[in-house]
Amino acid sequence: MSRSLFPEDSWVEVRYPLTSEQEHGDRAGWPWLPGWVAARCCPDEWEICVQAPDLATWRDGEAWYPTCFRDASEIRLPDPQPDLDRPAGPEVEAQ
């Protein structure tokens, strides 16, 4: 079995509308929003939880985020960010 381009539980960016105007407009104009891969559904389809604060709905004090199904053309890996929560450890020197 080959490795998935977007493994489950990995952080990604996904095209998703923030407004009803965007929802009824061209998908290519939708913004890239943060999310994570909930599941791989088939070779070129993933279920993504869109974790953008503007989209959260609150139930019983808990934030709920929308999910969507997207193919690889509407998902991308986020730009690398420094991991501020990473525990200190030995530095690896380039050889």
C-alpha cells in the first residue's frame, strides 16, 4: 500500500468559503484555511476538518468545526512554521 499524500491527522490548508457570498462564487477564489485530515476516503479524496476560528460554532462550551471532502487540487501542505512547543533536545549537525 502506498503512502497517502496527506496522512490522517496531518495539518493541511484547504480551500473553503468563509462567507455565503464566497460559497456561491467561484471555488478557485475561496481562501486557503487551516485544517487537518480526518480521513482518506479514496485515492484522491480526503475528509478535512476546517479549523478556522471564524467558522467555529459553540455547543456546550466546545468548539465545533465544519468538515468537507476535497481532492488533492484543493488541499496543500502548510508553510513550515517554527514549532514553539517542541521540547528542547540535541541539535543535529549537518554532515
